[in-house]
Amino acid sequence: MPLGEEMTLHSFRSARSAHIIIGLAAALAIGLASPAIAQQSPAGTALARVLVLGTGGTIAGQANARAGNAYDSGKVSAANLIAAIPGIDRLAQISADQISSIGSQDMNDKVWFDLVKRIRTAIDNKEVDGIVITHGTDTMEETAFFLQNVLDTDMPVVLVGSMRPSTAIGADGPANLYEAMRVASAPESRGRGVLVVLNDTIHAARWVQKTNTTSVETFRSPGAGPVGYVDTGSLRFLQPAALVKAAQLKLPDAPPLPRVDIIYSHANMDAAEVEDAVKRGAKGIVLAGVGDGNSSKGAIDALAAAAKQGVVVVRSTRVGSGYVNRNVEVEDDKLGFAVSLDLNPQKARVLLELLIANGVTESSAVQQAFAR
Ligand code: ASP
């Protein structure tokens, strides 16, 4: 069955029946008459139950006729992606739900809330032992960090994507998805928070960052490094699972989260962007500052005025690695700012949205939450 052809595999609530359906789909995809449906590992132990939640992205992308390398994100369902990977059903009993079918440049609060709802249901019903989320790479780090802050579970939650669409020569999606399944189904992945798997490498949500527009080796964790490595035959974590849990922040009953804007600092900058954000109704502003989170006098003065009016201001950096420390070049204590420490602007924005939604707006309380 061609990858782009939609099968009627949408919502599987029962891990076992979904596994059977995916086993059959896999057989169809690779041309077998009757699939071998593995309920046990080669060692004779029961296979872990893993729920795959599809959101879209290049991993589900399909070539289009616009140009040689053109494609559309999010065209292939998660169930069909799994069905095309020979042997993946020997790693886990797999079920799949489609949460959205979008390029992650369009990722939004609604999809985030739907993901959390579905994952919490799976946890509460003890349906599964692990979760894999297929996702575009552009905003994967933001979704991973969002989930890290709101999910209260030891269960492996693993985001996976690809840099090449499913129809490309040398598509990286199948190997990435196979490896994500290996991570999500492994007991040693428990208690490690939300993870990202791409290109044989495992990263933690707090540090992972997309660093290259096209390379399959795009994800890195500046300042921390990956937490482990995985390939089709092995899985290795570099450290024991950490005992410290992420701050568990409550989600409001429904989206949207409070508005937080990112202002990108640059040479010859005035106050206009900051003032515009305040006029638009931003409840928080993250500065993607130059260097150690700095900006022009005009922009810093405008940020100080915004903070005085109750807008929560967090200084981060556009540099891509390193800490933003308090009171070095900018007088944070005096101006009422918090700093993002090791969080890049896009992750600082996610945390600030959640903090404001939880009523945490006073700058020292915000600062404490960033330090966790
Ligand atoms: N634009 C795509 C997305 O984030 C890129 C990718 O998945 O690699 O959905």
C-alpha cells in the first residue's frame, strides 16, 4: 500500500486490537499474506504497550509537484507510518491515535491540550507503558518542553520526527520511529522526563534544540549534550535516571494560554517592538536578546516600563547556547526582570505562558521557577 493512501486506522482505544490492526497493516504494507503478530519479546516476556500519537510534520510528509525537493507536511497518518516499518511490531504492542495532521510551524495550544488530555487518559486507564509522539521538527522542542512541565508521570514520553519526508530517497523517518519505539518501550527509559529521539540520539526536553535547517543531525543539547544513544539493536543512557522532577504546572481547563511574545533583539533597535507587544495585550515578553540577553537602551527602557505595568519580562538570548545570568549588564533587580538561565527564547516563552496561567507573575517567583 503506498504510504500516502489513508487506511481506515484512526482511533484505537484498545492497545491489543490496535496492535493486531497495525500488525495486519504492516503485513499489507510489506506484502505478506498473514502477519506474525508478536505479543512477546524474543526473551518470552510480554511486550510493552506503546501508544503512538500522530500530530503531522515532515515525518508524515509527502512529495508534491512544486519542485524536486518540495513536500507537504503531515499527510500520512501515524498508523500508516508504523505500518510501513518492518519489524516494529516486534518491539511493542502498538496502538495509534491521530491528534492532528499539521506541520509543526502551525503547532498551537489546542493540539497541546489535546495531547495532554489523551496522554492523561492513557495514564489514568493504565492503557500503555509508553508514548511516542510523531511531530514536526520545527517546534518539537517547544512541545517536548511544554509536556515536560505539565505531565506528572514516570512513563516514557518520546517525541520523534524526521528531516526528510516519508517519500524522500533516504527518508530518515522509519529509522527514527523504530528507535523512538525502542526507547518508549524500554523500562530503563522511565523517570527521565520527556525525550526527543532523532538520528540515533536521545535528548532531554529542557536542553534539546533544532540547530540546522536541513541536516538529519539537527538536534543538539548545547551545554548539556544528549542523554543517550539508540540504534536498531541497542539503547544506552549516559547517566542513571534523575531523581529531580520538573515543576508540575496546572493546565487551565481550555486553551488559549496567556499571550507571551518573543522580541528579537538586533542592532539599531528602538522601543517600537516592545511597545507594540504591550499594545497587542501581551501578558509576558521574552527578550531574545543579543549576547547575554541584552538589548538597546530604548528596548530595555521600554521593557522596564512594560514590567512596571505588570507585563512579566524574561531576558533570554538569541545566541543559541550559554546561560543568561542576572544583573551582569542589565540591572534585573532594579528593573523587575527575570532571566531565562539556560532556556532558549522559545522554551522560555512556553514556561512563562504556563507560569502566568498559574498566577505566577511576580519576578522573583518567576525567577525561581526558571531555576528548577
Ligand atoms: N516544517 C516541518 C515541521 O516542523 C519540518 C519538519 O518536520 O522537519 O513540521
